[in-house]
Amino acid sequence: MTKEKINLYLLTGFLGSGKTTVLLKILDKLQKEKVGVIQNEFGKLGIDGTILKRDNIEMIEINKGSIFCSCLQLSFAQAMAEMSKMDLKYLFVESSGLADPSNVEEILGGVEVLVGDVYDFKGVICLIDGANFLEQLGDLETVNRQLKHCHMAIINKVDLIDENHLKNVIEDVRSINPKCDIQICSQGEIEFEFLEKNLLENKWVEGEETTNSPETKPKSLFMNFDGVVEKEKLSAFLDVIKGDCYRIKGFFKLEDGWNQVDVVGKNIDFKPCEEKEVSQLVFISKVGPKVIKPIFDTWEEIIGKKMELKN
């Protein structure tokens, strides 16, 4: 009996667009199926991997860069090979928010050489942060590439924008990708019809060389802190630092208990979470190593307790 191919989806989208939230919704929908996840984060800490862990999910984390960069392509191919040995119906690859997936088909071709024709590639789904997309598009080639090479775009966070802003987002999406399906949602509450569709009908552009390389890799840092901080003080610290960072996220022990911390654009969000061993934050810098001094100086000025900052 011929083994059924594994349905393979790639989730892309810039930092903070809602990929992990959407993936959680998909995993809930497919909870009766055997599903695998390859989760790629840019920082060393697997923050989103911790959120995704479930008993019925086979999961591999690949951190410290983009899976489309030469520095991690082999790790990605090996992870795909490992997943191919499991009795999965679906495999979802959640790429780093800084990933440029322009070369995904080339990599999948290499995987096929390794393990044979075991994957049925269903397409690339790109998450868009409706609130911050227009600003990101002007600043970052990565956002353009993610959208250009997708087969379906999900415009998330539409509850944070008005109709005119949404109209401008859709126009910009169409100017970059005239063929992809477009879905609109808030808080990652997506429709699941795409699981039954042939998204590859929307393919309109050939693969190209990725812009991800060891030379273009942004600086990432992580902080360890053993103690308790007031939410107001941590918010004040993050408010100063956020302008120099593409993304800040992690888990922190505050006076009201443990919180998941998310900083996207101008927004600082706290959400209760399970207890962790130690408070940790990941900073992905827009300004390279120059972010180190402001982090130390601002922390000392506002919080003044001992912390550890590492590469």
C-alpha cells in the first residue's frame, strides 16, 4: 500500500503579524489529525515553541536565524527528513518573521532528493499585520518578498484599523502579489477553507535567491532576569527600547504574576501565562549592536536590578 503524502504548508509573515496565533487556531481545527510543526525563530530562545508545545504535536525547533539562509538550510532539510519518517497527515513550517522564502522550492527539491517524494506542498500562507504593514512595506525588503512568494495572504488585526486603512493595505498587497487569495481576520480567527483548496493555482512568480544570508542577519540578544518587576516599570523600559527593535518578546514575572510579553511596532502587550523558571526577553535589533548600551542604560535607570544580557 502506497503511503499517503504529507500535506505541507509554509507560514510566513513579518515579526508580530500573528503566525503563532494562527498556527494555534489551525492546530485546534486539526486536533484529531496527526500534525507536525517545524518552528523557526530568529532569537536563541524558543519563545513561540514553548507556546505551541502540545501532547499530540510532533515538533522540531530551529532557532538562531532563518531556515532559508545558507546558515540553516541544512538544519531545515534534516528536520524535514526527520518529520518524513513520522506518520503525519500535515506538516506546518512556521518561519522566522525575518525569513525571505524566495528559495523555498529549491530547498524542497533538495529535501525530495534526500527522502523521496513524500511531501505534497500545498503552498505558502503569508500573515500580514494590518496595523503595521504599510510602514513595514516601506522599510523592509523582507516584507515584500514574503508577500510576493505567497499563495494566500491573511490580513490580520483588522480590528485595529479603519476601512480606509484596510483598503490601502489590500491595494498594496495586490500591487505586489496580484494572484494570491486574500483572507481578512482579527486576532487570528481565520476561516479554514484553504485546507480544501489548491492554493498553488495562485502561483505567479518563479523562485529566486533569498536575501537571507549570514551577512544580512540582524543582531539578536536575550535577557535573563531572576526577580519581580512592576508592570509599569517594565512597560516604561520597553517603551524606550522598542524604537530600536524589530521585535521584543518573552516571558516575565511581574507583580501580578507571570506574563507573556509581546512588543510589535508601538504596541506593548501583556498576557497571563504559565510559570517559568526565569524571566526572559528576546530583542531583535534594527540598529545592530548599538542597541546594547540603550538596553543596559535604560534598564539601570528605570528598574535598577541585576539582569544578564547575552548574544
